[in-house]
Amino acid sequence: MADETGVVGRSQAPKALEQGLHTTDVEPLAVPGPVREKAEDKEWIPITNLGRLVKDMKVKSLEEICLFSLPTKESKIIDFFLGASLKDEVLKIKPVQKQTHAGQWTRFKVFVASEDYNGHVGLDEVLREGGDCHPWGPIILAKLSIIPVK
């Protein structure tokens, strides 16, 4: 009926009420939607071959990746090398309008720069729909475009 903590499951609630247990002892139903865990709690699991090489420490620096023109498809590779020294900044959010037969269509152009103030810079621009102007997508794309600058 109840587990070792004394909490009764939702499917067992009618039986529990017959036995005199209170409704506060019944577990609440799960809230629908995805449950997001904090990024700090999870360990990075690489997806690409380059990510596996980086995690196994066979690629030692970001300069090696750029020297051989390897495509960086995971933002965690950049986080692995630059980590906390990487700063992201949204430079500008500019509205762009298109006139259609039915009226105006507004989108937003987002300019984002990522740098570590030590010779690595990434810049990206993304055209986003009207209501969805959150800069996380462009920030990740700016991380993927980071190159060493001399």
C-alpha cells in the first residue's frame, strides 16, 4: 500500500482513503512537459568523432582543430577548451520587415559575438521569427564559429 516513506501512490489513493489515510499522503501527478536538468549536473557525452577525440585528450587545443579545418559541430568542444573564460555578448537585435500581399511580416536579425579576450573570436548573425527572439540559439552558433585570431 504505502512505500517505506509512507507515501501512497495515486493509483492506490481510493484504497488508502478507505483505510483512513489522508489525501495529503497521496503523491501529486507529474506535471506534463520536459524536465530539464541543469547542465552542470550532467557529464558531457560527445556525439561526433571530434568530440570523442577531444574528450580522450587526443586533440590538445582549439588551434589544432582550426589548423586541420575540422568542422566543430558541438558547442561543448568550445566549452571544453575555453570554459569560463568565454564571454558571449548580443551586439544588436534589429527588426527586418517584409511586405507581403497579406501585410507586413516582421522578423529579427540577431548579432552575437563570443570571445575569450585571449585571441579567440566568434561572430554570428541569425534571422529569428517575431515571437522567438531568445538569443540562446545564436550564442551557440557564435561558439561554433570561434577561430583563433593573431
